[in-house]
Amino acid sequence: MSAGIRLAPGAARVVEEAARPGWQARLALGFERRGERTLLARCEHLGPLRVQKALYPEGPAVCQAIILHPPGGIAGGDGLDISLVAGPGAHAQLTTPGAGKWYRSGGRRASQSVHLRVDAQAIVEWLPQETIVFDGAEAAMQTRIELAAGALYCGWEILCLGRTASGERFAHGRLDLSTRIEQGGRPLWVERGGLRGGSPWLDAAAGLGGLPVSATLLLAGRTVEPEWLAACRAVPLAAGLRAGVTALPGVLVARCLAPASEPAKEWLLGVWQRLRPLALLRAAVPPRIWST
């Protein structure tokens, strides 16, 4: 007669997570300009990724799509694939209803791939709400943007390492990041990074300086005008926030480090609100979902 083996609660959770089949989800969107209207002409999905419906809070020229991920977070073994094509002259704006969450993975990798193609004279705004990377997450995020001549991309990413509201730090796990923007096959912006939980680089002055939230806004596809740069640099900084705005050939880069997600979001929103009327020639109307 043999005694049964009992696992400690923490070990039992790891075993349970390792045995869970990961969600594999894909979302393919296509936007077309027809007359004065941008239409969501293609919306195909597999697994738990959806667009509820096309919205027009600014009128017919701008089609807003809210991307839904019903599970509410990404766990070990999950894979999300989002692709979008904006046809000539279309203007698409995409956001999310709430913060994205990358859960502790139990040792398995999770991934998200975003591929955007923006045709001639089209505009795509990629404005998801913040991404919270839990302690112990094993995550990979890849973004690729292909711009035609005259196309414009404006997008941001807000990363929060650990659940700062509960005092959690990113002490274990790994986050790999890759962003590539090209226009006509020519690279405008190529960036790769790997963040290891507990790494001294997270606290180093040359790294994240002990601040758990980092945010980046990129405007790519056109020459950055001096007044764009000046307007963005004039956005006020909250206490404890470090920020900078830079002009590169064909790319404006706005970045900040913050002690929490709220001041980072507030600063990034301020940059977008000043930049949008100048570069996109449209008033900065925040998506209503951000206020719910």
C-alpha cells in the first residue's frame, strides 16, 4: 500500500497551468475608403479575439474598432495574432476596452503578434490601453508596420512591469519586445529588447531607473515638423515622471518612465492630443471607451 503524493499549493498551480491548453486566437481586419467613409470591410476571427462593431464617433471618415479579448488576459501557451490592412485613403483607429494582462505562465511562453499594413494616404492609429506584465510571465510581443508612400502610423505601447497597485515587482520571468516599422521596404524604426525579471538593469540609471512603467508613442511615415516636436515637448510632466521627445528621419518618438500607469497614460494622452491636430489634421477626440 503506497501513500499518495501531495503537492504544495504553489506547485499544484504550476502543474495545473502547464497542463492547460493555450488559447490560439487570430483576428484579421481590413478597412476600405468608400467615398467619404472608411468601412470595416473584412473582419475574420478564430478563437477569443473579436471586434464588436465598427464605430464612428468622429463622423464617417474615421472607423474606430475596439478589440476584445474575452478571456481577459494572456497565460502561458497562449498565442494571439492580429493583422490589419488599411486600404488607400482609409483611416482606422484601434483601441481596447481595458488593460491587457500577461499572467504568470508556469514556465510556458505566451506571444502576441501585430502586423499592420497601411496603404497609400491611409492612416492607422494603434492605441491600446496599458499592458500589465505579472511577475513570472514569459511573454513575447512582436509588432510590424508596413507603410506605403504617403501612409501614416501613430501608435503607442504602455508597459507596466508587475501589479504596482499591490506592490508586486517583476522579479521573475521574461518579456521580449520587437518593433519594426518600414516604408516602401526601407526601415524607419527597428527596436528589440529583452527584459528579465529581477535583472539589475530594471533599477539601473541607464535602464529603467527603478520605475516600473515605460511608455512609447511613435508617429511614422512623414517628415517631423518642428512645431510637432515643440508641441509634444510642452506637455506638462507629473511628479516622478521622466520623458523625452525626439525627431528622427520619418519618425517622431515620445517616451516616458513613470512610477505608475496613470501618469504615463496621462502624459501620452497629452502628447497625442497635441500631435493629432497637427500631423493627422483631426481634432483629438479620446475614444469613449477610455472613460468607462
